[in-house]
Amino acid sequence: MKKINFAAMICAAIFSMLFANGAFAASGDIDNSLIGEWNYEDILASEHHNYFFREDGTSSLFITGGMMYQGEAKYSVSDGKIHFTEYYYIDAIGNKNLRFDKVVEYSVGTDERGEYLTIGNIPGYTEYGENRPNMKFRRV
């Protein structure tokens, strides 16, 4: 005769309900208003900054012009902040260099020029001694 383990069944049922209700969800979610490509043009430095936020929770930053830079990170959002983790940059010969994890404030809105994304203290900037709080990106 087959023995039924009721304690295991109850535990399995409880864990199923918790997972279904998101009790073990990641610390942040993905904000659909971020998904896509955003551009910031720095006319004085002749640079274009392109940020890509993807639905899978990954992001890329490409800077072209005066400074060449490529960064990659995982991200999530909560309470008006973007949480970047496993942030790394790719150097000129293709090596990935882990930099840091960082949390930055952000906002998405619309003004007379269209949609914008404002991000404060973007990873990769303050490490070079630059202080660029509240960069205003435009949706591409």
C-alpha cells in the first residue's frame, strides 16, 4: 500500500500559493514606461548617450562621440528608483569589467517635446569625476 505524505502535500500547496501570489518575487519590477531606447545629446561634448531598457530586465548604455563607452546591467525598479545590478563596461578590446551595483532615481513624463526619461547620477559618469545629475533623455 502506498503511503501518502500529507505534510509534504500541504507544504507544496502553500508554496504554490505563495509563488502564484508573488510572495517570492524579485525586489523590484520592470516599469513598462522605461522599455525602449532613450537618447541624450550632449552638444557641448559632441556626445550621444543611448540607453536601452529591455523587457527581460537588462539594459545597455552606449556613448558615442567625444567619449566611447558601452555598459550593460540588469535592472529592476521600485519606489521611483532604478536598481542596476551586475553593471559592467566593455573596454576597447571587448573585455567585460565589473564595476558596481547602483540605485538611481528616475522619472518618466511628457512635455512639449514629447516623452522624456530623467535619471540622476547614472552609473559610469560619477566614477570619472563628472557630476551629471538629472540627465533628461528623449524617447527614440
